Amino acid sequence: MATIQELLATKPSGNSQQTQYVDTVEAYDKWAEVYDTDGNFLQRLDTIEMHSLLPQFIDRVSRRFQPETENTEAKTRSTLVDLGCGTGRNTIQLLSALSTANKASSFTVIGLDASRGMLDVARTATREYVKSATETDVELGILDLLQPISRTQLLSSLYGAGAVGVISTLVLEHIPLERFFAAAAGIMRSGGYLLVTNMHAEMGMRSQAGFTDRRGVKVRPTSYCHDIPDVLDAAREAGFEVEKVVGAGADGVVVRGVDEQLGDVLGARAKKWVGVKVWFGVCFVKRG
């Protein structure tokens, strides 16, 4: 599987900025300090889209795994996972959406990431949020999707039946498809839901994740340009089916490109991507 770095190396570029490619975990450890403030428009777009996708995700999970009963004390907390949680950007959005849906006390949320630097930021952010705004239990832990996953790596909360729902946002770019979906399936319960977002291949053919460090050097991790049909095929092979959501196309995938109006919302760095598909999101259900 070719990396984006290899694809870009075959194309002429007018960009004279020095670029340094490093191990993915190392890159995100370095990026953690400025990840939420460096003006990445794709993160901004992902945050906007999750405002619509998360309530649908929570509704499906709740209806299947948290049926209403008169004896609310008898309910046990089911587990939701933010796989590749980074700085906790969407972990907090998930907590907020649970609170809005009056489901905050029904779930435990686990954030997993390979980068200790990212988790340090997430730990501070979620701690501050939980103090003031949620009844949801939150745990954070290390999990490297690029390494074989063993039971001993997982938090004890995932030792049992597994997660009823997993979100993974802007992570798939860095992981081979077969490995990603095998890992997701391995921590999930049958019938659980998996919500995935990623950079669209149209953007991936031209760019990849990365940031400019204090030296002015562009630091980039390993990235892969995943076409949507390949993503759907890999998910199917791992035991997932597409669960259609509002705004999805015939294939069940929500796709977003940048137009002039959205460019104004997302900021100056989005302007050069007008006319290009840059993001997609899809919800899956794990077959029983």
C-alpha cells in the first residue's frame, strides 16, 4: 500500500518549505502542543459534521443497548470508545452529545491513543469538562493501532463484552485499512456501531496531515490515501455493514467538499481547496 508521501514524491511541487517525515506517534507527540490551535481546517470541518453525526450515533446505540426501563437503577453503563482520541476534541463532543441526549449517566467513555503527548492534552481537557458538565465516567489509555493488539493492552473496562459504540475521527489516514477495522472489531460487541471520519482521497492525492514546527519545518507522519470503495470493502471483510445516516449518499457515506461559502466558515487555509472533496464520514454496524 503506497503512502501519501510516496504518491506526492512522484508529482512536481512548487512548495519550497522543508518537510520532515517522522514516525506517526512521534509526529503526534510533537504536534500535541499546537494541535487544537494551528488552524487546521479539516479538524474544524470534522467538528462541524460531528454535531450532526454524533446525535444519530448515540440514538442508535441507545435504542439497541440502553432500552428504556422503569427501574433506572438496574441499568448498567455500556462502553463507548473514542479510538485515536488525540487531544480529546471529539471525546468532549461525545460527552456533550450524551449530556444533551440525557444519556450522560448511561455510558462510560474511553479515549484511546498511541501518543502520550496527545493523551496528556486530552487528560487535562476532559478533566476540566467532566468537573463541570457531565455524569459520564471517562477513562483514557494507550493503544497503538499500528501494533498487534493484545488483551493486556486494553483497559479493564474493555475486557468483558466490549464497546457498544466506537467513534474514530481523522485517524484512518494513518492506518492500513485491514489493521484498522480488525482492531475496531476486536474491541466491539456484536451489533455495536462504528462511526468513522477521514480525509477524502481527492485531498489525500494532494496533501496529508502535518504541522509546521518552531523551526518552520513541516512535520508529517505516515499517511495513506484511502478511497471510499476500499474503505467500505475493508469494513465488510472485517464484519461491518454500512448504517445509513442523514445526509449520506447511495453508498451510505457522507461526503463534503469545500465551496466558497464553506471556505468562509473554515478560514483562509480552506480557500485553496474550493471545488475539492476533502472529508467523508460513515457509520457501520458490526454484524452479530
